[in-house]
Amino acid sequence: MSAVRDVWRNLPLKAKIGTVLFAMFVLAAIIGPELAPYDPSYQNPDPALLMAQPSARHLLGTTQTGQDVLSQVLVGIRQTMLLAIVVGVFATAVSVIVGVTSAFLGGVWDELLSLVSNVFLVIPALPLLVLLLGYLSGKGQWPTIIVLSVLGWPWGARVVRAQTLMIRNRDFVAASRESGERTWRILAFEIIPNEVSLIAASFVNTVLYAIGASVALAFVGLTDLNSWSLGTILFWAQSNQALTLGAWWWFVPPGLAVALIGTSLVLLNSGIDELGSPRLRASRGAAKIAGHKIWGTDPTPVLAQLTADRSGIGEFLHSFSRDSLLDKTPAGGDLR
Amino acid sequence: MSEPVIVSEPAVVESAAAARGPLAMEAVGLNKVFKLGRSQVLHAVRDVSFNLYQGAVVALVGESGSGKSTVAKLLAGQERPSSGVIKLEGNAVNVRGDRAFRQYKSQVQYVFQDPFSSLNPVHTVGYTLTRPVKLHQQEVTDHEKAVTALLEQVRLTPAKQFVVKYPHELSGGQRQRVSFARALAARPTVLLADEPVSMLDVSIRLEMLNLLDDLRARLSLALLYITHDIASARYFADEVLVMYGGQIVERGPAEDVTQRPAHPYTQLLIASAPDPDNLGSVLKSGNVAVKTGAEKAGNIGPAATGCPFNNRCPFADDKCKRENPALQLVTPDRAAACWHLDVAAAPQA
Amino acid sequence: MRPILEISDLSVAYRAEGGDVRAVEHVDLTLNPGEVVGLCGESGSGKSTLAYGATRLLRPPALVTSGSVRYYGNRITHGGDPVDLLTMTHRELHAMRWREIAIVFQSAMNALNPVLRVQDQILDAVHAHLSMSKQEAREKAAGLLDLVGIPRGRLRAYPHELSGGMRQRVMIAMALAADPEVVIMDEPTTALDVVVQRDILSQIVELKERLGFAVLFITHDLSLLLELADRIAVMYAGRLLETGASGDIMREPAHPYTRGLLNSFPSLRGPRRDLAGIPGSPPDLRDPLPGCPFIPRCGFAVPACEAVDMTLEMVGGVKAVKGPIGHLTACPIVTPEMSQEGVLS
């Protein structure tokens, strides 16, 4: 527990923001649909409530057919998050297994698995999705999940493979062999734990990709129109000319939700490196020295100069006004 | 002057290490050839034979590229010899298959050189040591106690403090001790230490070597000490084998080989080592072997035909360029592979 | 004669939440033109921090907390007052680097970019700090390789095609490209075999004689310094414990730590002695104990050692002045006559 607290304390601000934001969306995904005031598919017949602006009864307004946008968005968040996380888990799991195995075993296995990855890399998503949607119509988001998972793992596999190739040659792997460890244990307990930050980053990226891809596919209609994902809402909004008609409440909330989820993931990723490496965890020092912000490219700060001088930016600008070093500089001196 | 008899078989030498204890391991005629692709081969180890005895230290001394690490890897079972036999307690060794390999590992352990990469950075010391205990000391149920005992053996006390540490929290010397402990968990008879102190500060090396010596004595280990520092070999080993270009070029008791080196390469090594007792002697010296050998150091590898040292040796002649000498007896417990042992032995100008 | 680099009262700390780590504490070190000064210390003694702190190369959270680093090179000062590196701006420092003070980094062999040819890397350095035409620069690069004894044909090679010793020599050649007055070498021969090491050291000596630069040679191997350096400074836990001519240090080491270091080398010549080395490990710099940092490992420590203020005093008192190069020690308790040869208790 204290390890978690330590990690939290040392995360950069943007990663903290990302984590909190993402957590909020996870919360929304869990309890949101319970809080939704209406069934998202319910079409209110009252003509005054068609494409209606946000009001007390419909906090985010209504669609063209009288459906409550807020309810749709709340359900949509859950649907989209679920889809994205399932794709993330599946694709990451496959990419890790393929990447680590091909790198560690090398030789024929590496050739074979790399070939398979490359094949999957180039399969185009759209035709596959159209095909599956035809086959599995009515199965909710499963076609999309399958397509995105199946097409989403090769990239991660290549990255994991590259990392594993580097780790494989390190002495501690050979030392495990010396101790008599079995191969699968070496892969699972010696190699993969060193790749945790990479795998976590890969997972986050895959989730991001899944969100983006599913929304984009849904937007062009390649989605199960019976389920309410954020992409579906956007599809309906677009096909009913919400933009032209100025019904901003219809497309802004779902679009914003997608953007925010994506942003939170990107911000979260920046803190992920620290999870995997005990050494990085320990060494996050202050880049603020004696009240001044010091960049890595600045010369080592000198205490006497910091307290005497103007701040970093002033100093930087000031340095352009000086002549070259051939001017005499009194020792220990005055920079004016 | 009579020509020395051309010896085609390497001379059999009485090992100075044999006095310490029974025979533990034999390497007989080991060869290792690496294919470098495009029909280029590297004959990394040529016809290397020697024995390891319980309670004795045999040092394998040479530059990088001399083949000494490859020899260690062959003995460790990490590589298979292209030809030649390794015998453990009289029986030929076979490490094909996982089970045979693991069985072999419970008798022969290898310690890595680099303390900064031989411990997994994501595991604590406790985990790193518990694994080999579980694998090799299967009758033991109290793993904590076994790990504590190992840490005490390598003098990392209080053990409780070290068990929870990660490698990055330890100094180089401490990490290397953990590596030793890990090897000892398998309760081996033979310990192959590949440059165990080269990456440590000079001031710590002595402590580590003394620790190894202590472990050797207490556990009757047969220790193979691989190094490029011949001074530490003199201090630590019973027998010294000098390698160059994949071959053993000189062997004998540590004191004799370092005080009265017979082979010109050994003479170069001795002369190149820093001599705290003689300031600036080598840098300003006129020592012929040193000058010629040193000038070409790093630019020229071992020669392809004849004696591997012939392109750096001040005494080389046509015969040296044509024929590769085998080890010839100098005394019953010393041998050197050189056609001109009498000339090389003469005092330098 | 003026020194070429004068480090006075330099202190460097690493800011951290648990308390500052005082890596270097009040160190005085002077380098004269053409001289080789050896800085000897274990890992963690602060020797690299000293060199990089003095040249302002350390990144945050490092902070220079006291002192001055005065440079007297004539190209900059024209015989006038020295300039203080600690007061310089980024631009001024850039002008100093490579041209006045050059550094050969630790693990220099890994400091070469593996995807660039040797020639390109040398040219990079030349163009960054000197202005000359491409043709002149190429000729200069070739000349530099000649200087360190590498065949010109190797210009087109990649670093991995060169041996360790050759890569090290390329690094040294690059450092000499702008004809600096001071070359700082941080553990240049650590990972090399003893024969190659010998070769590189002779090369350094020869170049120094020819080009006239001063060398600050940092290493943990005192035996190298005894052969190579004119003067030696022994560092421990951020402080200098002893300084003096290498001959004095070797024959009459004054500080118990130096004595312990000298006792750590198995020698090849002379009788085979039993060696003890120095037991224990260096202290935690976050929590310095009062007085001399060497107390926990010192065989001669007495309660009075906790009150020692670590200033360097002449060995043997004021009366024992040995020529222009003083032999100084921070230990007021032990004298060379007092400590015995051999094992420390």
C-alpha cells in the first residue's frame, strides 16, 4: 500500500490528472447507466422535445427522435470503455505472448511468428468489419471487439519483441538458466516483469486505439446500431445533420467524452514508466533548485549565482546581450 | 646446438593444484569453433586441457579475445564444445536435455562478471536467492533460513536487512556477493568465476578475493578463476594457465609462472602490469618485449598460422610463423608453448 | 608560474527530499600547466562529481554550493585575471568546452554513437567548436587519428568494428581536437586489458609531452596513478584526505586510508605478502558522521577523530616542507612514522 502511495507522490502532475480523469470515467462506466434518467432508446413522442435544447428535464437535451442525450452518453461511456478495455486486454495479452516467445526462442519460431504478425498488420480493418457485421449481426459490439483485437496486437508484439531481444542478452537471464530455471518461468518471472512499463504503456495505447478506431468505424456506420456506444451516438448525430442544425448538445457531449477519455489515457501513459522500474521510482529529484527552475541542458547551477541573479528566463535572455568571452570577466564577478 | 624435439602432443604436466584435493573436473582437448557467417570461422578455443581439484584455485589468465571466457562457458554447459570431452568426477558430461542440464548445474556453477547486470532489477535479493534454493535444495522447507545462511556465508549481514533490498540499492561489491550466494545455493563442487572482481573498485577486490578463498577452503570448492589481471592470479591461485589466441601458452604453479615467466606473452603481461614498487618503470623502460608487444596491442589479433603470438613476439622467426608449438615441459610442473624458450628466458637488456 | 586550473573550496550537493547528499565538501585542487594530477577514490567518493561539478556538467538535482573554479589559460585571460567557471553563462561555458577544457568520459567506449562512422563523429566535434572548411576539418580528423596511432583507414569504420582500446584512443583524439590546455580523463582505462591499458597510458604521456596540456586523471586504481601522475589527491566521501607528489604518497603515505589503499594491490614483484585491504564500505553521504568520514574503517581511530575538521595540513608539521610540492594530509592523528607496514587492525 505504501508502495502505491510512494508512486503516487512521485508522479508528474499530468499523470496525476490523467489518472484522476480516467478514474472518473471508469466510475461513470460502472454506475452511469444506473443513474441515467431515461432509457436511451426511449423516444419521447412530445414534439416539443424533439431536438430540444438542454433543459431541466433533459440535462443534455434530446435527439431528433426525442431520446435523452444524457442517458445515451452515460450508457455510451460504459459501452465504449468496455469495448476498449476488452480489446486492450486481449490485444495486449496476445502481443506479449507472441512478442516474448518469438524473441526468446529465436530462430524458426521468430521467423514464423514475425510472419504472422506482419500478415495481421496489413489486413485492412474495414472490409473485415463489414464482413463480420454481416455474419454476426445483432451480437452487439462483438464484431467490433473481435476485429479491433485481431488487428490491434501486431504492433504491440513488434515492440515487445524488440524489448525482449535486448533483455534476453542480459546476464541475469543467463544467470536464471544457471540456477536451473525452466524456460517458461524465465519468460514469465524474469523477462516479463522487466517489461511491465512497456506492457502497461502498450495496453494504454491499445485502449486509446480501440476507442479511436471504434468511434471512427461507428461514425461511418460500421457498428451495431442497436447498442449505444459513443460512436453510435455520433453516427446518429451526424446522419441527422445535428451539426448543420446547430444541435450542439447532441454531438458535443459524446465527442467531448471520447476526447477526454483519450486525453486521460495519454496523460496516464506519461506516469507509467515509473511503475515498472524500482530505480526510476527512487530517483525523481527536483528540477527546482533554490526556487529556480533548472533544465537538464543548463549548466550545473551554482548556489551563489542563483540567489544573486535574476531568474532562469531573465538570465537566458540576458546572455544574448553579452559580448563574447573575450571581454574580461572579473573573477568571482558581477554579471552586469 | 641441438634442436628441441618437436612435440606434437602437449606435454602432460603435474598440476600444482593437485596437492589440494581430489580431482573434480577434467577438460580434455576442448575445441570451440564459431561460424561467423559467410564462411568465416573463429577458432575460439584450441585444444585446451586442464584439471580442477577440490579445494584448489586454477587461474585462467588472458586478454579479452584469448578464449578464456569461452572455456568457462564450455565448462558451464552454456556452450557445447566442437570437440573434446569434459569429465566430472571421472564420468563424461552430457548436458543434452533440460533435466541433464539441471543435474549438471547442481554440481557446476558459473559466476558472472558484471554485478550490474547479473541480478534482475525487479526482484529483491530474497527472491533471487530463494529460487535456486527451491530448485537445488529441495529437501529444505524453511527457505528463509536457507537464504539467511547463504547471506551469512558471503558476509552480507544482517541478513534481514539485505533480503528486502533491490539490486540498485546495493553497491557493486554487495551485488557480487549476492551472485556468489546464488551460485552457492546449488551446493556445487566446481565454481567457475569469470572475472569476478574486474568490474569492482580496486579497493574492494581484495576483500572479494579473500571471501572467495575462504569459501573455497570451507566448502572444498574447485575454483576456476578467470582474469586478465595476472597479479591477482599470483596472489590467489595455485596454478596459472596463460591463454592467448585460444590456446594455453604457458602453465605452472602461480608463483613460478609470475616470477619466472617462460613464454614471451607471459613476460609481456607481467611487464605491463602496474608495478607500485617501481615508479614509471614500464612507461619509460627499454624492455624489448614490452615495447614491441605493446605497440601493436589492440591493433593486431592473434596470427592465423603458426604460433598465434608470432606477429607480436620479439623472438619470432620463420619456424614460429609456420608451426604452432605445443606445450613443452620446462620442469615437471611447468610447460610453455614456444620454440625459443631458451632465448626468451635470457635476461632482458 | 601560474596554475592552469585552480579549484578552491568547491562543494557540490545533490538536492533530495530526504536531505541533501553532500557529494563534494570543500575541496581545493590545483592543476599546473603540463602536469598530471591523479584524483583517486572509490565509487561514490565524489571524484567524478568534483570534475563534472567544476566544469558545470552535472544535471539537476546537483547544485554547486560553494567555491570557485579559476581558469588561467592565456587564450581567455591574455595574461590577466583568471575567469571563474562558476560564474559563467551557458554561452561562455560553451566557448570554454573542448577548446580550453576537454573531457574524456567514463565508459568512453560507449560514448561513441554506434550508427555514425568515426570520421563523422570527429567532424561533429570539430565543427561544433572550431570554424574551418570541410576540407580542413577532414584533414584535421585524419591528423587526429595519426596523433593517437590509429591507421587513417579506420576513419570510415563504425565504432563496433574497432577494439576497445582503439575506441578509447578515438575518444582521446576527439578531446584533443581543439588543442585544449586541460584534459580531464574519467576512468579512461577501466574496462581495458592490462596490455592495452599500458599502451593507452604511454600514449597519454607521450601526447602530453608533445602538446603540453595538463591532465586530471580520475580513477579508483591508485597503482596507475603512482606510475603516471606527478601529484596525487586521495578522495573519500567527498573530501580530500591526502595530497602530494606521487613519490611521497607511495613511499610515505600519511593518511590511514592511503595506507590501506596501497595495501590492496597484489604485487607481481617482490615477495608474496598477505594483504588485508580495507574492510567495510564507504559511508552514506546523506547522513555524515561528525569528524573524519573514515572513522568506521580506520584502524587508528580515537575519540579525538570526531572533532577533526578535515583541513589539509603539511605532513610532519610546518618544518617538514618538501620542495615546491607540499605533502598534505587531513589526519592530525597519524604520521608516516607512526603507522606500520602491513595489516591494519
